Amino acid sequence: MTGTSTAAAQRAGRLAALLLVIVTALWGSTFFLIKDLVVTLPPTDFLAVRFAIAALVMLAIFHRQVRVLTRRELRLAVVLGALYGAAQVLQTMGLQHTDASISGFITGTYVVLTPVIGAILLRDRITPMAWFAVGLATIGLAILSLRGLAVGLGEGQTLLAAVIYALHILALARWSTSESAVGLATVQAWVIAAICFVAALPGGLSLPQGVGQWASMLYMALIAGAFALWAQTWAQAHITATKAAIVMSLEPVFAAFFAVLFGGEGLTPRMLIGGALVIVATYLVEWRPGRDPEPSALEEPPIEALHHEAP
């Protein structure tokens, strides 16, 4: 690569990391809202309505971008949506059998699972600093979330969700492009909505009640749903899967921040120490001065992709 293209790639990588931080802040802001909503609305019904709204709005705005997707990109979007939808349903099912704090930690293990699966399946090259940051973020998540851990059905379902989230992160980093991001995100939203509707059907579909619940639902569907899904898809075309997983481990940090700020929870030493470790891990892999530049997802495709051109 030339010096100009390298500088452009580095700028895109920084913007991608910043977008992922914004995405995790949006996701973190939804926890105390979801906690109130699912008191009266079954979790699968909440997911179905949320992603249905996101999918409808995205298709209305981005239908042209969907029409220009190639068949290969459509297949990729369906697979990505299926992965994300399955993980959402499994995580929600797991929450019915385990504490939210434990669920948050087990879900956050995708920060470890992403580089491990990437190294095994895709032969990703993970730097020693990245492995150190992965470990630091995992310790931070444990301090932030854990209050004891017993392994049962809920924990197993949540761990399976974490594995699927890791696969989703890896697939996005390897095969998404900035040009196809909007179309991919729109098709993903439709597939996620369909999976969540199927999960919600056995008990019948319930809708939010009152202005407050609908306002929360629209925020989570449009801002923390549609926008976040596009932003993640675009950002992961410009940042490695391991970096993306580490940056996204900020989600429980933001969840704790918003819970203290708006949810009436108290600030604890565990929040401060655990959150600080996750923030340091993110800093080490993305904003540390003098860090060695690493190839983006587009610059280092998986070996098998070198033999398959998109139609």
C-alpha cells in the first residue's frame, strides 16, 4: 500500500473504532430501559417488535441499497442475521434462568472467543498486545459483573450465544465492506426480526403499552437498533475482529454508567475497577501512541476468500 492509502486506512480504522464505541454506548443505554419493559412485555416479544420496526424503517429508507446487493452479499446478510438473531434469542432464554450480571459476563466472553475462534478457523494473526488486552478486558468484565457463578441451563444457553456473537463479529470483519454496509444491515434486520417473531409466536405476540413504553421501544429500534446495526456493519469492514470485540466489551461499562446516571443504581468500587480495566484494554489496542498498525479486515481477507470472487 502507498503512504496515502495507508494513512487513509488508518483514519478509517480510527473512525471505525469510534463508531463502535458509540454503538456500545447506545447498547449500554438500553439495559435499564429493557429492565423496565420486560416486566410487562415478554423478552421475545420485545425483540420481535424492536427488530420489526428497525427492519421496516431501514427498508423504507435503504431499499435501493438492498436491490444492488449481489447474490453472494444477500446470502452473507442472511447468514449474519441468522447468527445475530439466534444469539439474541439464546441470550434472552438464558436470562430466564440466570442473573443479569452473570449473563452480562458470560455474554462478554466473546472478547476471548473471537480471537480464539479466529485463530483456529481463519488463521488470524493475533499480536501479543492484543492477547494482553483480551485478558485485561475479561478480568474487567469479571470484576464488573460476577457475584459468583454456577453452571446450569441458563449459563449454557448464554455461553452458546457468546460463541455465536463471536462468529458474527468474525464474519462481519472478514466479509463486510463499507459499500455494502447499509444493504447488509437492512437484510440482517429483517432476518433477525423473522427469527425473533418465530420465537415469540408460541405465547402470542404482545405490544408495548402507553407512551413511555413506545418511546423506549422506538429509541431501541431506531437508534440502538437500526443505526447501531449499520454502524457495526460499516465499522467492522475497517477494523479487525479482535479489536472490535475488545472495543465492544465496553458495553457493560456503559450499561453501569447509565444505570447509575438514570437508573438509580449506586456507584460501587467494582464498577470503577472493572470499568477502568476494560477502558485500558480498549486504549491499548486502538489509541495507544506508537502502536504498530495492523491490517484491516479488507486488507487481510481469509485464505479461502482469495479463491472466490463475488458475482
